[in-house]
Amino acid sequence: MSEKFDVVVVGAGPAGYHAAIRAAQLGFNTLCVDQWLNEKGELQPGGTCLNVGCIPSKALLDASHKYSQAKSGFPALGIQTKGLAIDVAQMQKHKRSVVASLTQGVSGLLKSNGVVVMSGHAKLGAGKQVTVSSDQASPVVVQAEHVILAPGSSPIDIEACRCDDDIVVDSTGALEFEGVPKRLGIIGAGVIGLELGSVWSRLGSEVVLLEAMDSFLPGADTQVAKEALKQFKRQKLDIRLGAKVVDSQKSGTQVVVRYEDSEGTQSETFDRIVVAVGRRPQTADLLASDSGVSLDARGFIEVDEHCQTGAPGVFAVGDAVRGAMLAHKGMEEGLMVAERIKGKKPQVDYDTVPMVIYTHPEIAWVGQTEDGLKQKGIEFNVGVFPMAASGRGMASQETAGLVKVIADSASDRVLGVHMIGAHASELIAEAVIAMEFGASAEDIGLTMFAHPTISEGFHEAALAVSGHAIHIANRKRR
Ligand code: FAD
């Protein structure tokens, strides 16, 4: 194997494998190194996203949602569900088969694009030399013309409740339960906590989420966050805000967690605990002291808006750099960097990164919130459409939620779109495209949407910006 490469990519997660494939497509002799091994000791690409993140969580979310619909929604539609039962082992088997197909698919894509794949831990030294070490072979030193670092992130552990991979687990462990815990405590009511909490609650766990912050989903639109809290409470997710976990003690097969809230110190006993308090960049032992690449105080690789590090020819993308820790953000950064190495000039538009929470109803948004715009002193108009008024929503028992369009009051340009409702994860793409093309609320209002669809909610919300929605009572007209 050649030990010189045009491009060396460290990490075969979504950010890294996108970068590697595009680099190879552009004619570069490309190496991709990853240390993720499957149970057979073989390299398994796909990173967090495919192995223990986006994909396995959605497999369980979809399966548990179908069960919950069958249990509580089907009888009203005239569908009998006598004898309905869950088989967690089969759900896990389904999840594993999806993960296996996709990770094998990525291996195939890397190979068919001509990317050389190497298994092992990579460390970047001076002069773009990458040393790859593994238990199987002696270290290999590779000389790179360009390096793309995509080492991703790992779950944050907290001292007050240390993971033991048994009773107390992180998000990876929470995707592996082989039975339904009777009482499940989740530390952190952010995206991952809510998604995992939803899975196990739908399957029968009594779920309590302990969130240290006083506000719920602070990054989301306030009205959407309020609606979400109402919907989750209805689903019996017990979300306790301002509840800071201070310590935990094992007691037989259970854990007693102590937390502080506005009323003092409280305690709760759980059968399992999931610690879902966030993720940190996986940059320990990635860089030799003379690599020329710097980390910030929290361990993120420092980069400019084009993902260039302080070392010429070395780039970093994905969860290990600033910005949202989301697979699609990393993918776009990976593609951008490969193309910039080729001399092209693409950019990532960080103002239109879609955010999605795959609960039910789903929550999705893109762009600015009302609160953010107020802080910046930007004047705006708002159009809201409640999904309760959607014909397709009624027909399909999906009337929870709303769509909100926020437009600049002077130009009518769309500045933000916020949704809570069925299929919001799919619908948000319409808003992203509209914003990428600089659409005004009027442009969306003048666009034809198929009837009856859930996406008509976006159309109506855009019309509501000027007080012209048809299916709601408009108070304001402009
Ligand atoms: P990773 O996917 O973490 O990949 C990094 C890769 O680099 C790994 O394979 C690792 O083995 C390898 N590596 C690290 N260091 C080295 C080294 N020194 N040498 C060799 N290899 C190395 N995001 C979404 O957008 N949508 C979702 O629905 C979603 N759901 C999620 C659900 C859960 C439960 C979790 C945990 C995460 C979820 N995420 C989701 C986040 C998403 O998984 C990450 O944003 C994404 O995987 C980051 O991609 P990445 O390529 O930067 O890093």
C-alpha cells in the first residue's frame, strides 16, 4: 500500500465518509482511517450516526411509535388490536439488521469510489504525517498532502452519576436494553434524552427526565417548546425542570438518585438510568504537540468558517468542530472541504441547518426564533397554523402541533420556520429550500401545495404572515 496520499481522512462517521468519498470522486488518492470495530474485530464505518446514534435510535423510535399507535390510535379507526404485544428482542434484531446493512453499505461505497480504508487509531503529527496504530499490526506512518480530521464525539459522563454499563448507561447503552425497565430515569431532557425517553415510555417504562436547566428546549421557539412540553406530559413523560442531579447510590439492582430543585433535595429510585447530558469532541490523543492544530478550552478543534485549522492543508469537520452536533451538518462540511481542496469554493450555510427532534409529534426548525430576532432588534411578522385545522391531519389522527413562519417585516423574507407535528422532520426540508432560495412568505403563499397534505400547514402559516390564511380565523391583515 502506498504510504503517500493526496487526502487522509481521520474518521469514517458521516462527516468523514462524505469527505473521503467526495475527495475520491474528485480524483484524489484518498485514505480513510477509523478505529470503530464490530464484534468480529472488523472495521465498521458509519461512526456514531450509523452505529449508535441517528439510525439505531430511529429504528427503535419508529418501532415503538407503531406499537403505541396500534395500542391507542387504531381502535378509533376501526382496527382491532386484540393480542397486541411487544417483542423487544425482535425490535433489537431489526435495529441491528438496519445498522448492519447501512454500515456494510458505507464500506461498499468507500470501496467502489476507490477510497483506501485502514483500521486503527490515527494521530496527526508535524508536516501532515499521520500515524495509524492498532493492536493487529505495527504502526504505519502515512504522508498526506491534505488531512481532514473527522473524529466525532462521545457521550459526556457526570461525576454525580457515573455510567457502569449496567444500571447506569449512556445513550449507547439505552439503545441496547433487552427488556423494558420498569422505572427509567433520564438525566437530561435534551434531544437525545427525549428521543430515548419516548422509546422506552411507549414500550411501558415509567420515565422521569431530570433536567438541570429551568427552561425546556431553550434553542427551540418558545411556543413550540411549550406545545412540546404539553404533548410530552400527555404522553406521561415526567419532565422535571430545574432538577440538578447531585449524587447517586446503587441499591441492589436499583439506583437512588438525589437531585436538587427549587424546593430542596429530592430523591428518586430507578431500575435503569440513562445519562444524556450532551457530547464532547473526541480529540484526546488525536494530535501530536507539533501538529500545528489547536483545540479550544472544551476540546473542539479550532477552525474557520471553511473548516480550515491553524495548520495549512489540515481541515476538521463534524462534531469535533464548533456548531451543531448533527450528522447532516458534518456531511455538508465534509463535502465542502473536499471540494475546497480541489480549488472549488463551496460554503456551508450555517444559518439554514435544520434541527429535528424525532419524538411524536416531531419537532423541527430552521433559522431564527422570535426571541433571537427580538434580541437583535429585527422586526418581523409571524404566521401560525395549528395542525388541528389540517384536513389531512384530522383524517390521519395527526392534529397535534403547529407550523410557524417568521418573516422580516420590511422585506417579507423568511427568517425562520418552526414546526411541531407529524412528519415535521420531512416537512422542514421545504422550509430549508425556501430559505436557501431567499423566499419571502408571499413566495411560499403563491406556491401550490398538494391537497390534502400535512405540508399545507406550511403553506397556510406562510399565508398567515400577511393575515391571508384560509383555514384559520385571521385577526391581523396586512
Ligand atoms: P462520528 O459519527 O462520531 O464519527 C467519528 C468517527 O471517527 C468514529 O467512527 C470514530 O471511531 C472515528 N475516530 C475518532 N477518533 C479517531 C482516531 N483518532 N483515529 C481513527 N478513528 C477515529 N444527528 C442527527 O443529525 N440526526 C439524528 O437523528 C441524530 N440522532 C442521534 C441519536 C443519538 C442517540 C446520538 C448519540 C447521536 C445522534 N445524532 C444525530 C448525532 C450524530 O450521530 C452526530 O452528529 C454524527 O455522528 C457526527 O458525525 P461525525 O462524523 O462528526 O462523528
